[in-house]
Amino acid sequence: MPFALCPDNGPPRLWRFVADDNMTAARLVALLDAKQNLLIINKPLFEQLGETDQHQVLRTHSRCTYSE
């Protein structure tokens, strides 16, 4: 599996933290634009996650689903 943050064949991953109202869905933690390697993160929801889950969100390669 390639390294998610700085892949060999693409640009380094950028993290953009945004407020709830800037996300496409109210309970969406993060949205990955794979073409630009840009991870848009819902900051209020991200801050509710534990340290391990935050680490997984930042380095994700695929969809992660969290439920209450």
C-alpha cells in the first residue's frame, strides 16, 4: 500500500480543516479529493474522535464510517 501523505506518483496530501456548514453532509468527518490528494476535514467532528481514529482519518486510503 502506498504511503497516503506523500505518494510516489502524486502531490503531497494537504489537509483542509473546515466548519460543519462547509461539508456536503452534516455527519461527514472527511472527504478525499484523490486527484489533488486533498483531504477536507470537518474539524468539530474530527476533534470528537480519539487519537487513533484521528490518525486513521488523516492517513486514509478509503472510506471510514463512524457511528454513535
